Amino acid sequence: MQTSTYKIKGMHCASCAISIEDTFKKTAGVVSANVNYGTEAAKVSFDESTISPADLSKKIEPLGYSLVVEEEQTMAGMDHAKMESADELKVMGQKVFSMIPFAVMSIFIMTWDILGSLRYVPKMSNTEATFFHHLLPVMATATLAVLGRPYLLGIYRFIRYGKANMDTLVGIGTSAAFLYSFALGAFENVLRPYLNVDQGYYDVTVVVLVFIALGKYLELRSKRKTGDAIEKLLNLQAKKALVRRQDGEIEIPMEEVVHGDIVIVKPAEKIPVDGTIIEGSTYVDESMISGEPMPVKKNVGDSVVSGTINTTGAFSFKATKVGSETMLARIIAMVEDAQGSKAPIQALADKISAVFVPVVLVLAVLAFGSWLLVAPQYIGFAKALSAGLVSFVGILVIACPCALGLATPTAIIVGVGKGAREGILVKDAATLETLHKANVVVLDKTGTITKGKPELASVMNFSGQDDEEVLSVLASLEKKSEHPIAHAIVTHAAERKIALKEVKDFQAIKGKGIEGTIEDVVYYAGNTKLIADLRLAFDTATLAEETKRGKTPIILATKEKVVGVVMVADAVKPEAIVAIAHLHKLGIKTVLLTGDDSNTALAIAKEVGIDDVVAEVLPEDKLNKVKELQAKGLVVAMAGDGVNDAPALAQANVGIAMATGTDVAIESAGITLLHGDIAKLVKAIELSRVTMRTIKQNLFWAFIYNIIGIPLAGGAFYPLFGWLLSPIFAGLAMAFSSVSVVSNSLRLKMIKL
């Protein structure tokens, strides 16, 4: 089975997306289909042995749509698609703006005609009236020719295939106004005794088409802005790479870099692929993918990722991940998938959109029929026919499902894009929606609350010399060891630029520590068992309080005495305390869930302010704890970074992985926090909340336009107040309903998390 996402050409409204999705789902070989009007794309899972992408495209071509099938999503292909989209928008803009003078002239004529009945406004002369009488059909015909094609095709496809969309409604409405006006002009003398032949609706055809086309143009231009997060991410990619091969240093396209290539990066250049530094040191600006403003120091052995910028020195690195494997490529893919996915809240809008157009057609016919059957006995046939036509056209024009279709996806697109810029990667829209309901956050300790690697926390010095001398001896011994705690001590010494000493006769003492000779003195470094074996007087009870806090003591001694003790611990991330406090302000309960001993867990929880602690648990116990919380009716968000967290992350309502963790954890989670920054967890929850608030606002405006507009256009208020919505104002309302929804979604970009 193959699952691919394809851009779709020809989509104009939410009902288009429903028609395409319905067609795909009824096609043999298609397992599932998800068509998103906001991204104008379809995610289709299908059996490639039964049906091909070209066949899928042929299925929807009779309805006026087609799939953009690209064999490979290269940078060049994406740039071409972007240029093609920009060209289409430019042509559309040229057509719309060329017709605006006709709309202005039509409004001028209509206004003069209405105001001419007032005492202080001069009426049109016979010459002026005759001129405008002949000018309006010319302008209406020209407008239909330039802007009317998609709407006339909508009528044809409705008749031919029985599929109606927004284009069909607009086409029927404007064509009815045009043909009615044409009939009045062509058979003026015959119809004069029965109808008001001076009341034509060419102006409706002109103004409605221009307003709707202008609204569609503004909507498309705004929609392009909602998806600019992907464009910005794509622009982060380097187009060229300088590699060292047998022929020397050569510059090649980024796509041609292979595993094992030695890549050279000069100052101010973008890093083309992921890899490990083998020569040189520098500071790298990783803000574009992590949101962190300060450049990060990189030395030999450190990893670098594509899209980041080398700020200072030149360096060389070995390519370890290329093409779609790189972190930036994975981020782009994740953002694209998330932006194209549907949130559960969109289900209601989809259900309404699916039946919207047929219902509107029925309502328009019923309104027209009601005017002809009921109104003539009160206002006469001629006036009733005119009002019926206005209602018929008005209902068809104002009833736009586009705003309804855009309400959710545009907010999701902007929200996911904003998250990516903040270093918060969302896997799908459902995750973003669920997160705003979370009322308990379960946190792993190691790598989530703590840094995940041991660091030197404190020094107890009994030597009579300064701390640097103690650390110099200890680090010199530990440099010979491969233990992670030894690495923490050596790293600390290097950071403080403490000179190391020569060690002779080094040996490891299994399970207890190490031994070595420095400047003719035999030193020992290890645990309390080693000191006991040496029979040195030392009160180990003084270390009990520190060990309760999860710290590990390393004791340095000679044969005669204890020289000093260093405490090594997995330090709490500085941002963790602030993050937990913010979670509490949001009304969210916190639980620490860890396999470490209870003393360490309780100490860490107390330090950062976590509410509850569950310690000394196995991976399956973590899973069961999440299930237990869910059984109480709580919505659980789980944050972790290890393989042992993966089952719990998958079980949680929302799994949140640290990008510094394992691939298994990241794959199991719905949200990934770049750089393992726990502070981004709070931002992720706030992002979810503001995105959902925006969606609800959008849905309100989408519904309110139609709830008020359709009855008003149909004449429901005419008997009481004499109100009847002009199709011109209906077209204006319809056009800007979509624009208002997209504009409201774009406000998300400005919100500070």
C-alpha cells in the first residue's frame, strides 16, 4: 500500500474538497482519502497494484479537478510549483482588476437610479437612461466572458455529472439574472403589459461576479500567507555543498551529498546535511529550527544539522544523514503532514459542507416558488416575480460553504507553522486539538526534567590545597576511565581549563573505582567500598543527605587519607522549574514518573515543584499509570525521551517527545520539542489553546454569515420589515466571509506564546 500527498488543481470551495474525497473513497483500490481545502491537497492511501496516481487524477478530471503528480519532491520541483502558483494568482488578479471599472460603473448607475426618486437628486435624462440601458448588457457580457468561465462550467458539470459546488451556485444565480435581463430587453414590447421591463439585473451579474472573484483572489493571497512556514523551512536548506573527494574539494548540489562525505563549511554558510564535526570548532546559529537565539558552541565530535548557519570558524564534518533523513527534511515532512491533516472539530463542518450546496439549491427554488405563489395577491405579479428573482439569486450567491471549509484548516496551518518556528513539531491536527484539553502532564525524569547526563555538582576538599589541585588529580585519573561519571569530571575540568597531570600504573578496580600514580603519589578514586578496603577513617554518613538527592559521590584518596569528595548528579534543567510553575498557572496537575529510586525522584520533584511522584517503575508500569489516570477521566499529556517511555507516550492522549531523545520516543509521540527544551511544553499547550480558540471564532463567523444571510436573502423578513437582501450585497458578504476567516487565522502569527 502506498500513502502519498498530492496537490489538487481546480479546488474553489469546501464542497469541492468533499466531492473529491467522496470520489476517491468510492474508487476501487483506494483505502483512505483525506482532502484538505485549506492546503488544496489530498492525502491518499491506495493499492499501487490496483490503481496509480494518474488513474486517481482521471477520476476527478470530469469534475474539473486534477492531481499534481510529481515523481520526486525536489527543491527545484517545489520552486517550480511555487512559481506556477504565483503566476496563477497574478493572472487571476489581472482579470479581477480589469473588471473592477465595470463594477464601479454598474454601482454608479444603480445608485443614481435609486437616488433619482429623491427630491434633491436629478433624475436620469432619457438620453442617459438609453445609453446606460445599452451599456449594461455589454459590461455584463464582458464580465461573464472574463470572469464567468469557472461558474458556467460549474453549471455544466452539475447537469452532466450531478455534482454541484459553490461555482454551480454562483453560475446559476448570475446566469439567471443575466438571462432574465436579456429576455426583458429582447422581448420588451411583448412583456411590457405583464412585467416591469425597465427593472433589469445586468448590474447584479457584473457586481456579483467581480465581488466574488475579488474575494476569491484575496482569499487565495491570504491562504498563501498561512502556509509560509513550509516556504521558510524550505528556504533554510542549502542548495550547494563543498565536499572533499578524491578529486579534491568540489562544490555539488545538496541532493548529491552521500553518507560518509567530508563536507567543508565556511563562516556565514548554511550547513547542507546532518553530520559530526571531525575538524575545527565554531559557533552555530540553530535559531531557525530550535527558536533559541544564542549560537551554540560546536567542537570535534559534536553533531550539526542541516539548515543551521555557521557563524564563525570554518570546520569539516562527516555526513551521517542526507536527503530525507536530515532533521530539517523530517521537520518539513512533519509540518506538511500536520498542516494537511484534519482536526476532529472539522468533522461538523465537513458534514454540513457535504449537503450544503444541494440544500441551498432547494432553498433557492422554494423561495422563488413562494414569491410566485403567495406574494402576487399582495404586491402584484410583476413585483413578486422581480422579488422572487432577487431572492433566488441572493440565496445562491450568499450561501458560501468556503468560510466553513476554511475555518479549521487555515487555523491549523498557521498554528502548526508557528509551532515549527518555536521549535514545537506537531505530528497532526488531532494532537493539537487534544492538547488544549490536557489537565494532567506526566513527566519522565531523565532527559526531560534533568539534562540526562551526569555533571559535577559540588566539591568537598580535605587536602589543604585549593579545589583546582584536587580536580586536576581526580580528572587526570578519570581520563583513563570510560565510565560516564568519569566523563562528567573530565568535562568539568576542561571547561574550567584545569591542566591535567601524567598518570602512571593506572588500573581499574572492578566495582569499586580506579588507581594510578601521579608525581610519585598513589591515588585512588571510587566509591565507599574502595575507601573501606583501604581502611581509611571517613564518616560516610556525611554523604547520606547528598545521595538521597540523587547525587553520586566519587571519593579521592591516597593510602593515608581521604583528599576530597566530588558529587556527580544528573542536574535539573534550569528551565524546568519555570515550566512547572507555568503549568500550574494553566491549571494543569503534574506527575513525575521515573524508574529511578524514590529518594532521588522525591528530591527532584521537590526542587522543581512537581505535584505527585511515581518512582521505581518499569516501562509497563509507566504505561499502566497513564491508563490509570485516563480511567479517572483525566486527559493525559506525557513527556519523555527514552525507549522505556515509548509505550506510555503512545498510550497518552498526547505524547510529547524530547528531540534529544531516542527515535522510538519521537515516533511514538504526537509532538516533538526541539533541543529537549521542557519550557516549550508550556508553549505547546498555549499554542493548542489559542489555535482552538481561533477555530471556534472562525466557525462562529462562518455559521453566522449563513444563518443571517440566507433567511434575509430569501425574504423571511420582508413581510415584517420590508427587508430583501440585494444579490450585490449578498455577493459582497459571501466574498468577504472567507477573507475574514483567513485573516482571523493569520492573527495567530502575531500571538506571543
